[in-house]
Amino acid sequence: MIKTLIFDVDGTLAETEEYHRRAFNVAFEEFGLDWVWDDALYRDLLKVTGGKERIAHYIFRTGAMKDSMDPDGRSLAFLLHQKKTAIYTEMVRTGAVPLRAGIGDFLCAAAENGIGLAIATTTSLPNIEALLGATLGSQWRRMFPVVAAGDMVVNKKPAPDIYQLAVNLLDQNAEDCIAIEDSRNGVQSALAAGLRVVAVRSDFARDDDLQGSIRQLPDCTWLSLELLREIA
Ligand code: XBP
Ligand code: MG
């Protein structure tokens, strides 16, 4: 019996990573840094989940600079990520990023059949509010009564924490939930939390090893109630 579908956001609900990548680069430029994360480098950096963590990793890996602290004790990675999030949410709020093909219909079909919806993501709540507000309108909050996101947990994907938080907030058992994911980190996180996973291929995770998922779909148009009945 599947009680709830727990959706990842970036790469699953929408192909957002190209916009995240652009927002990082605009933030770097606004800080007077000559860092440019091109497509190939960003694909590699995506192995590190969390925008702040990704920047800190890049600083460490390149020795670009010592991650300095400002007078309020905030790191450069924190300040850069704060600016990036403001740029990204502005981009997304304009409606630049649609839901992936198939997602809207699947969300409606699941909800109409009494299946709950939730979110478990590494990105931050402001980013989710911008994306789902622009694509689903204010109803999105009623559609997803449980949202586990970003810094609500310390250990990000592939750690199980964010999915454990979502299951706990749902007051359900992991066995009653199915995770919908696009990346290796996401699949591993959900598996470690005891959930079954349906994986969908996405652009920036197209070469990811999605082993452990019970289905690996080429895109989100393959998501259906029939599929859920097969795996229930
Ligand atoms: C993907 C991530 C996020 C995004 C950037 O999250 O790892 O870090 O790349 O968003 P998920 P932030 O696939 O779990 O939705 O800069 O807000 O982290
Ligand atoms: Mg993802």
C-alpha cells in the first residue's frame, strides 16, 4: 500500500540545475570573483550536494582563497550562497523553469486517488517556494503538506536524514512511501532511509548510477498510477 510519494525537487520536479549553475556564476561575478562553473565542471561539482557545501568544496579544491569570515562570522561560502539564492529565486519566480513533462498530470492523478505528496530535497525552502509558486500557484502548499528541505538537516543527501525527516513529519513508515529521485545521491539517500525508489533520468544526472531503484524511467512521462499499482 503506497500512502505517500516523496518527491525530490532539482532534476525531478523540474530541470533546475542549469538555472542554479547560472545563478552561481552571476553571484561569483557580483562578488568580483573570476570563477566560472561551466557545464562540465558543474556536473562534477554536483557530486557535492548543497549549494553552500558545493562552494566550500570548490574553494578547498582549487585553493581559490582561504574561506574568510566576515565580522559577523559568516563564511564567504555562506555569503556567496545567500546572493546566489536571491538570484536563483528571482529567475525562477518569473516562470523561467517549468515542471518536467508528465509531473503536473502525475501529481493530480496521485492526489485524486488519495495518495499523499511530500518533498525531500537538498535545496532550500525559498527555492521551492519560488519554483512551485510559479508553476503550481499558491495551492502548492496544500498539495505538499510535508516539505523536508535544505538546512532542516545537517547531513545532506546521500545521507538518509532528509528522507527520515520527511517520513517522520508524515508520521508514516518508510515502507508506505515511494521516493521519486533523479540522482545517485538522491537514490542512495532514500534507500538508506528504507524507502523504495523510482528513478527518472534527468539532464544533469544523466550518467548517474541509479542502482537500487526499483524502476529507472527515461523521463517523467513514464510516471503513472499503473506503475504505482505494479510496485505497490
Ligand atoms: C540538488 C542539490 C542542490 C541544488 C542547488 O538538490 O544538490 O544543492 O543543486 O540548490 P535535490 P541550493 O536534487 O535534492 O533537490 O543552492 O539551494 O543547495
Ligand atoms: Mg535531484
